[in-house]
Amino acid sequence: MDNISVLIEKLNPSFDNALKLSDDGQAIYVPAECIVKLMDMLKNQYEYVMLADLSAVEYEDRYEVVYHVMKLTDAQDIRIKVALPLDAPTVPSIVDVWKAANVQEREAFDLMGIRFSGHPDLRRILCPDDFNGHPLRKSFNMKTVSRF
């Protein structure tokens, strides 16, 4: 596996030193406005050619979008995290870098309410179009859903 600290050192000059190592040393934190550039660099310059997963997590004070990208030549993977505010969780779409992000971003939008700016078709994918709320949010209450 690539040493994440070394990779951050290589990448940081292109991001005004905005990339940070997670507390557990297992992920790279990136500001939302840098995610597309970082993903493009990882794919095209560092050979992380597969978006293996994209998910979202809710904490007391923030949301995080979590990306896992892989090198297929030696099965190395990196976890990338973007912290977002609870009141406006929006991050740029990476669909232009990986087409596979289309479905995964729609799922994070549908279930967690994360908005992906620039997404070509950001709409619900699992819940009905008229569904009210985002069922994986901690504040979601099934009793408020009129259809059940």
C-alpha cells in the first residue's frame, strides 16, 4: 500500500497544503472544492483507476462523504474523506472522473441528503420520487412518512 503520508506530501503542493491525514492515519481529508482535482490526479497521475466505493456518514457535527479508490495493478486502495456541514451538505460531483460515481452519488443523495453539485441527473434512486426525507439520517422519523 502507498504510504498515505508520503502521497499527501507529493500531492499537497498542488492543493496549497489543504490535504490532511486523518487522525487514524488511514485516510486523506480534502476540502470539498478540491475533490474533483484530487480524484483526477489520483486516477490519471497515480493510477488509482477504480472508484471502489462512495458512501456518506453522519456525525453529531458534520457529514462525511467517503471515497475508496483502487489501483488494479497491485490492489492498493486509498480512502478519501470530505467533511461537510450539517446545514448544507454539498460536494462537487466526480461523475466526470468516474462514470460509476453516478449511481453512488444518487444513492448518497437519496438516503443521506448529500447534494452533489454538477451531477448530471441527481434524483432519488431507491426511494419513491415523492418520498419526504432521507432515511439514513439520524433525524429521520418513519412516523412522519405519510405513505406508511
